[in-house]
Amino acid sequence: MKERARDAVSDLHGDSVFVPNLCGVESILVIVLLCELAALIIVIAGSGFGARFVDDLALMSIYTQWLGLTAAASLCWARKLLLGRAERTVAITSFALVLLVAVAVAECAWWVVNPVVGAGAIIPIAHAELVWRTLAVSAIVAVLALRYFYVQFHWRQRIASEAEARLEALQARIRPHFFFNCMNTIASLTRSDAQAAERAVEDLADLFRASLADARAPVPVATEIDFVERYLNIERLRLGTRLAVEWDIDELPAGARLPRLSLQPIVENAIYHGIEPARAGGTIAITARVHDDMLEITVANPVNAAPDPRHHGNRLALANVRQRLATLFGTRARLDAGAAGDRYLVCLAVPLDPAR
């Protein structure tokens, strides 16, 4: 989860094959390195650092690379055919495929490569011994690799489930506070301004629908801005002219995404700590800009010279948003907060391309 928490949350649930995709560049590089390591161990264990060490290592390297890359290509091809199959079927089929590749490579090496310079000139052991040695080593490696893939796959599934549950829990914690405030506002409007109360109910319904949606998937930044505007519509009914909002978000990239309802708690904090305690109210400034492949959104509110002790916060909202950012984007996202003169600034930054 620390490396690709976002991938674990979004991808594993639809993939039932525990054998990983071995067609990627990273996987091929790992296979090449492991095959070379295996060749080195076999040569050292067999003949040590003798006069033919370099020649034996070169020959064994070619053989192990041939065997490893062919087996990986076969598993990569078979993986698409094994989608949706039972894990036992996947394991047996993969194991049998590796053994089949091992026999094919051994036979090809003996009957095609070896006769090029005369039988026995390249391969110093008998035909049957070459096949059985190749089969034995391939079987051991296949069992260990498949067991590792199986354990790793289920570990990642468990991490994905835990991350999903954590996201749901974190998102659920933001609901009661602002919903209670909104309901109090609507209750106060039902007698004095029925139309305003009806609009507030519609905005609250949209916010409630958003809060119940899938917490795993980030939403476009424009959607999150719309959530904030609906929330501000409700707060304006309660605070009236005491609440002013300045927007500077003209250059929002279309592909940028944010955790659902991550900006709204920050704006709510700004109102609760910066606007409500001041008799004259104040202005909340919301700005967005792109810097170094990051989308940075800053929410600024006035700092009161004599803060109301009833509005002393415990920073749960900011901690909640910070944890959700870390769960979805890892260390690439951040949330900074602090006073700057007579303003309190909260800066939320997320990568424009979370997949990188």
C-alpha cells in the first residue's frame, strides 16, 4: 500500500488471477536478473572458479535466460485465458506450462543448438540427464514462484480491502458534523423562507448523495468544486452577508482529481474558525494553480485577534483529509496548514497524473 496504495484500492477486486502480469518491462528485468543469479549459483556450485568459469557461466546464462524468458512469455499469454478460473486451476495450469516449456527448451537445446558444432561439444552431459535436471530445477523454481505469487496476491487483496474500509470510515466521519449544521439551517428557514429551505434541502440531498458514493474513486476537481459551492449555498442562508467567498480557479486542469468531499471539510473549517467567531464576518479566498505537475488548492480565512474558545478546534477535519490523501496518492499528495499574518492558509496538493 505504501508504494501503490491507489492501485491496490482500485484494481485488485476485478482480477482473479494470482499470477502477475509478466509482460511488463519491470517484470522482464527482474526475470533476467534472477535467471542470471541462478546461472551464477549453478556454475559456482558445479565447477567453482576454475579455468572454464567464464565459458561455463556464459553457456549457463544463455540457457537460464532462454528458459526463464520463454516460461514468462508462456505465462503471460496463458494469463488472459485463466481470467475467472479457480485458483487451483490457475496453479496447476501454470505449473504444467512451466514444465512443458522446460522440456521444450531442453529438447531444443539438445537437438538444435548442440549439433551445430558436434554432439556433446557444447552440452557436456547426457540427453536424459539434461532433460531431468532442467525439469527438476524448473519444478522447484515454479513451485516457489507460484507460492510467492499466491501469498503476494492475497496480501495485496487484504491491503486493498483494509484501505477501502479505511477510506469509507474516514469519509463517514465527515458526515455528521456538517449535516447537523445544515439541518439546523434548514429548520430555521422552514417558517421564514420556504423556497430557500427547499433549495437548501436540494443542495443537502446532492451532498448526501456524494458522501454515500464510492470513497475509493477520486472525483474530477470540477465535481469537488461543485460540492463546495452547494455547501456554501447552504451556509450563505445561515450567515447572510457575513460570508463572502472569492474564487480564483480559472485554470483548473480537466484531468485533475481529488478525494470525494476533501475540499468541503477545509472550507467548513474556514467558516467555523474564521467567519463565525467574527461579528462582521469575513472573506474566504479559494485559489487553485498548477505547479510542478501538482494541482495546489489554497483556502484562506481571516484569523481573529480574540478567538472564541467555543470555536477551538481539534484538527480532526484536517487530519481526516490528510489521511485520505495519503491512502489514495501516497507521499505525492500533501496538506499544509498554518497562519500567515492575519490569514490562515490550508494548501491541498495532489498530483495531476496519479498513475505516475
